[in-house]
Amino acid sequence: MNGQKQTMVVIPGAVTNWMGARKNDSEDIGSEPLLHMKIKKRFAIASNLVTVGEFRRFYAEFSEKYSEKNL
């Protein structure tokens, strides 16, 4: 669980995934070409959806805590 009380799922490294939208996708807005991506390192992702407001609160806290002046 992170500082925003979100449960995170750790994805082990070296995974491949399709990112973007297919041409016949009903939600395709034309700006997301379908790409096959490889993520080389492990990473964590929230197990639940995150709202824009939640992300903005996280970003404000993160950018203040990890700004260059604080490193």
C-alpha cells in the first residue's frame, strides 16, 4: 500500500504488452497507434482505477517531495 492508501500490484520485469488502440476500436481517437512494447524492469501499478483528482494529489505530493532541491 502506498502513501495514498492504494494497493499496488508488482509486475515482474521483462514483460511485453500491446499499448494503444486498434483501428477498429470504438474508443480510438486516432492518436494512439498500436505498439508492441517491452518493459525491461519490474514495476508496480495500482490495482484499482485512479481518478484525475487522485493523480493530481499524488503528483503534487511527489513533485514536492522529489524535486531537485530536496534530493
